[in-house]
Amino acid sequence: MFLFQQEVVMTVAACGSVRSIKALWETRIKRREEEQSRRSLRGGAMVRLSLGVWEDRAALARLKDKLQMEDGCLILRIEHEEWKSLPSCLIQLREVQEWQIHRAGLQKIPPFISSFQSLLVLDLSRNGISEIPKQIGKLTRLRELMLNYNRIQFVPVELSYCESLEKLELAMNRVLSCLPDQFRNLNRLQHLDLSMNDFTCLPDSVVGLPALEWLDMGGNRLQHLPEDIHRMGKLHTFWLQRNELQKLPENISRMSGLDTLVLSSNRLKDIPPLMEDMSQLRFVNFRDNPLTLDVTLPSRKMEANMDEEDQEDDREMYGREFMKLYIREARTRAYTVLDMHRTSR
């Protein structure tokens, strides 16, 4: 009996030793696997890091190949190449003064644009950009911004901080329909193109631009012009073709600097009589409007010895002469109606 008990004890002890050894080996194996996993992760990270560094270097080399020096200005020019986004390594070229990136499929203006404090011209026309980043406001030396043929939906307030901006083009963004009130703070803006968008009225922030000389609002849905349009005292060129204008405000005649006015393809029924006194108006176009009076100028054949410039001047004078003849004819008919009314009384 005693021997049997002793054998049982020895068996239990042996089993305990086996379990302990097994547990120890399992622990060691687990630790080794964990260590190998950590090494693998570190190795993968190093590989990815090395790959990222290589890609940045390759991208930077490609970008450097796109640099050009013209008239002492360093330009980054990319056209007809696929660049949906611009790599952060571009910051190393912050001395660039112009970006000319066209038809590259670019979808976003990078936030690090604010690092390019030497930037004077930013031309990203004909891409797929849908947003102007707030960081654009940091470019206080920027003079020209062209974002034609993109998908811009709104203009951020921060754009008004670009205090040196002289030229802004946002044509053919289709859904753009408003501007922030602070837009009027662009005190140096002279050239503005908002054509082929979705504006239904001329923003007051545009009327309030103190230095504006050239404005294109063609191809929108403008239904009227503001009565205080004459506040745009420095404007000399005004494009309003292909809108929905039915009448012009009388104060348009007080735009003393206006010399080119394009009003073709609207819904105008009459011409304000006071426009007859706009002696500085060199060219005006009322073509394709449902004007009430049917007025036709006498034909004017161009002389064979006229050069192209003289012919162009003649065509421009033809438009202005039509306006004057229309106003005189409207006045004559009004007097005729008034006389008939007096006679009938």
C-alpha cells in the first residue's frame, strides 16, 4: 500500500514538471514570435520610409525639370501631364515666383501654398480644382490668380487678404454664384473675369472695388444691374453678353470712364436715352436683343484700301452709331405720339 502511494506521488510530480517545462517553452516561443513580429514591423517601416524618401526625390527631380527662367522670373510650368496632387517636397522650391499648371488633372491646391511667399502669379486653369484653400490669404505678394475652367464652388473670405492682387480670373466654374462681402477689400484689383458662372446679380462687393478697370460677367444669369452702377468709376471695359438683362439703369450713362460695353444676347427692349451723351464710349454692342424699335443703319461699305485696324474701328463706330440712331428714333416717335395725343384733345 505504501509503495503504491509513493508511485502516485512520483507520477504527479513528474506530470507537474512536464507541464512546467511545456509552459516555459510556450512562453519562450511566444516571446520569440513577438520579437520577430516587432523586427518585421520595424523592417517594413524602414522599407516604407526608404520608399517614401525615394519617391520624394524622384518627384522633386521631375519638378525641377519643369522649372524655367523667363525675364528673370522663376516659373514652374506643367502642361498635359497627370498631377492630381502636388507632393510636399515641392516646398523645397519655394523660391518659385510663378506656377503655370494647366490640364494636369490637379484636384486640390495644397495647404502648403502659404509657404510660397515669393509667388507673384498662380495660374491653375483647366484642372479639376473644387476649392480655394484658406491658406491662399497668406500670399500677400500675389498679383495674378487664374482658376478658369475648374470646379470652384465658393470664394473664401481669406482671398481678400491678398492685398497685392491685381488680376483674378474665375471663368467657367459654372456653379459659382456669390462672393464674400470682404471681396471689396481687394483695393488693387483691376481685372476680374467671372464669366460663364451662375451669378443672378452683380455682387455689391464687385461694384465697390475701387480700382477695377476690366470686368467680364458674360454667360451668367444676370437679370438686372444695380442702380448705383456708376460707382464703378474706373471701369473702362464691361462684358455683359449672354445674360438675362431686360433693362439698363439710367445711371449707366454716368460711367464716365466706360469705353467698351458688350450687351449682345440679352433681353433688352430699350436703350436709355441718356446713353446718347456717353461721348467716351468707343464700342457698344446691342446685337441679338428684342429691342422694341426696328432700326437699321444705312449700309457702309469699307474701302478696299482700309487696313485691318481702320476696319475694326469702323465696325466699332457702327455699333455706337446704331445706339445713337436708336435713341434719336425713339425720341422722334415719342414726340410724334405726344403730338397726336395733344391734337386729339
